[in-house]
Amino acid sequence: MPGKRLQLAIQKSGRLSEASIKLLKKCDIRFDNGLGKLRSSAFNFPLDILFLRDDDIPQYVADGVADCGIVGENVYYESGSELEILQHLGFGKCRLSLAVVKGSRYESLSSLTGKKIATSYPQLLSAFLEKNAVEAEVHTISGSVEIAPSIGVSDAICDLVSSGNTLFTNGLEEVATVMESEAVLVSRRDLGEPLKSLLKSLEFRFSSVNEALNNKYILLNAPIEKIREIEEILPGIKSPTILPLAKEGWCSVHSVIGVKDSWETIEQLKSAGAEGILVIAIDQMVR
Ligand code: PRT
Ligand code: ZN
């Protein structure tokens, strides 16, 4: 059906909002995300963006109000909605963890038997306790879970942790991980055309941008007799590009390196005789 637009739900205001908007902008999708907007239409891609509370996103996608969404895995799995996870997006990383009052007796998960655990994730916690055959009381609260033990509401908590500062400042100690989480792109399974193709294009853009973020473009000069050694350090996508330099006996090598260990790679290249090394950010990368 010509003119049909894909509806993407993202968090309106919170920890995933900025990174979701940044990802769309890096994909060259232009839209107005002015304050207070509930929906925005992209100018240069058949996409409408719906700004919602993160907890509502799985249900809205399941109900067909949106076709796809960006949400934390924690929220998606807690919702119990039957959607498809299309892509892990590499931001919003955290873990859902169990924590007890520092210094309290804890040896293993079975130490939680008969205890009261406060959480905003009752489904995920209950499933975890059941899987580990621990009988504990799950007490659902919607916010400020970390203060529950100090005000006598619970013995332990199950909440999201990233740096661990919140647990530390509330005198709590992390004892077990229930799940690791990051932002994911989810969609309904039954999308028809042309929405399916539009979603494929969006996915392609997301993965090209994420791939680019994980890699850098590298250029260097090297004496010809060192090229074999340098090639081994720089596998590139297929193989490095090697071009002769005007200076006799030298060439220029172009390739792609992973961000994760780029400094180690640069040091190895330098020791192998490389000079004039330039490392440049990549906007999009398609393998
Ligand atoms: O208003 P709305 O309902 O949309 O937002 P919200 O307040 O429910 O969610 P928000 O914006 O806090 O988080 C959105 C998503 O970000 C979560 O569902 C996770 O997928 C992801 N995320 C990543 C986190 C954290 N890191 C995180 N640290 N969500 C929450 N926290 C909180 C945590 O609950 C605890 O209070 O941060 C505190 C712990 O952080 P540290 O760094 O002190 O350990
Ligand atoms: Zn929420």
C-alpha cells in the first residue's frame, strides 16, 4: 500500500531517550523531537516516531498501535508480550540483580528462602526464584526499590544496576544477577508489506551505524619490507588496501580495526614499523 508509514515507539523521557534519538539521527533519519511531542513524522524516511513511557512500549507494539519499538530487554521480558527481538542496540546496558543488606547473612540463593524481596520486576524475579527452587515472597513496588530494606518493607531487593552506586549508597550488596539487559529493537511478528520492508531498511541502517561505532578506519605508512607483518596485524574487512607512496620503498596501508582493542593494535603497528598512523571514526559500515 503506497504511502504507508512505519510506526516506531521510543521512550519519551528517560535513560533510553537520548540514545534512541541519537541512533535515528545517525541513520540520517530527520525529524523534529521538540519537547512535549507525542508523535513526530520523519521528513526523509516513511517513519513516524511515537514517544511513550518505556513500560507501555511492548503492549503498544503488541496491540498494533506501533509496529516496532526500542525498549530495554528487562521491560520487554517483564511485559510478557510476544514480540520478536530483531536487534541488540548496544546502549542502556544494565543488569537486574538481587541485593541484600550489607553484612546480612547470605551464602547462596537459598539464603533468600522465606525472605521478602521488593522489586518492580515481579514476573522476572518470580521466574528466576522458581527456576532456582527458592521460595521467597515477592513484594511489588513501582519505584525507589533501593530504600525498601531500610524502611522495613523487605529483606532484600531485585532492581536494575549499572554502576552499583545506588546499591552502595543505600548499604546494599549485590549477590546475584537475574538477567543482563540492553536496549533492543522489537517488532510484531505479523507485519505485512510494505511495513516489513520498511522495518528491514530501518534494521539495516541500525546495524550499519552500530557496526561503524565498533570500528575505526586506519591509515598508515610503512616500509614495503614490513608489509607482511603489518597485514597480519590488520586483517581488515577482506584485506587491507595497500597503495604505493611517492617515496620509494614505502606504501600507504588502509584498513578497519575494532574499537575495543584499537590502542593495542596501534602499538603493535608502531612496533612493526608503521608511521604516520591516522585513526578516523566511521559513520556507517556495511560488511
Ligand atoms: O518514565 P518511564 O517509565 O519511561 O521511565 P523509567 O523511569 O521507568 O525508566 P528509566 O528511564 O529509568 O530507564 C529506562 C531503561 O533504561 C530501563 O528499563 C533499563 O533498560 C535501562 N537502564 C540502564 C536503567 C539503568 N541502566 C539504571 N541504572 N534503568 C534504570 N536504572 C536505575 C536503577 O533502577 C537504579 O535506581 O538506576 C539506578 C541504579 O543505577 P546505578 O548506576 O547507581 O547502579
Ligand atoms: Zn518505566
